[in-house]
Amino acid sequence: MVATTDAKSKAPTVGSLLGIWVRQTRQQQGLSQRELADAAGLSRSYVCDIERGRGSEPSLNTLDKLAGALGASRSDLMKASGLIDKALIPKESEEERRMLQLFRDMSASGQEQVMRYVRFLHHEEHSLKQATFLEEPASPPSRANTPLALFSLDD
């Protein structure tokens, strides 16, 4: 069976992953679609639609019926469809979580200073232009004998 995919992401959909798992489990148990449908209290055409990943995602009630008929749990079906794994994937990295923890441990004044600094860095990072996009000056200034210094003591 070929998994259907979202046009945007080209990844298998929840419905197609669930359908693949249901079909494989049903076939391993030697059940026909009709037998599974009867055991789950569903129509054979609905079981066929689920296996092909067509239509909307099944309700929790339907997942429970399928799970019972296949001798599995609701979580087995949710894992097979990728629903549980998606929920467990953290959105932020370990460094981001640690930074947030440190930030929350600071005083209000410290948090305000950090926010000002982060805004400054963000502005600087997004306002920089790459040298390749800048026009070259007509004649660059000559610095052959000028020493480089960070600051001048003569002022």
C-alpha cells in the first residue's frame, strides 16, 4: 500500500499511517475487512476508507473500536499513526529550555536588561547587510601606512 501524502509536506498523513498499520495488523491476524468491521461494529466501507487513508481522521471512539477488534490499545493506534510521537517532540532545544530556566530565575530588573540586550542583538543581526550586496566605492581610501587602532588617545 502506498501512503497518501500532504501536498505541502510530502510526508505521510496521520490517516495514511493509521491505515497502513490497520491493514498490516488485520492481514497478520488473517482477518478480512468484513470480519474486522463486524468485530469493531463499523461498516466494511469505513474500514476500507481508514485503510486507504481517505476522509477525516477517525474519532477516539472509532480508534477504541478498532483497537479492541485488533487486540491493541488506543495508544498503539495513535503511535502507529504518529499522533503520540508528534506530541512528544519538544519545540525547543535543550539550550533554549536552559536559557528560559535561567531567565525565569532572574529578578524583574535582570529580565528587563536581558530583554533589552536581546532586542539590541536581534536588531543588529537583522540590520546587517552582506558585503556582496553593497556597491563598491569608486576609489577606496588609501590606508597603506595608517595603523589600525580601536580608539585614539590623542582626543
